[in-house]
Amino acid sequence: GNNLQINLNFDSEGELRRIFTGLSENGTVTMPVEDTFWGAVFGSLTDQFGISWSLNFQKPEMENS
């Protein structure tokens, strides 16, 4: 089939935002990069070639002091 989505996990929010910006150029953003209820920064898009992408940065958990 032709229903495929590439999922990327990043080590930093900055890296996610840089790649998201590049991939979204001439594409369609389906979910802008934003904080999520599961403690991550997430965004999804379809690039100019019709490839669907999901980008995720899992924020580090805060330790209780």
C-alpha cells in the first residue's frame, strides 16, 4: 500500500524544530510542533513529496527532590 509514516525521535527540542522546519517547506503541516499531554514535544506533517512524518522529543522527567 501507499500508507506509510516515518517516525523520528530526537535528542533535543531544537533539533526537532530544525528538521520539522526543513521537512515542512512546501509541504502540509498536520499538527504543528507543540507540547503534548504525554510529556513530549511533537509535530507531524506531509512533505512536498507526499511522505508523512511524525517527529517526537520526549522531555526528560523531572526528579523529585
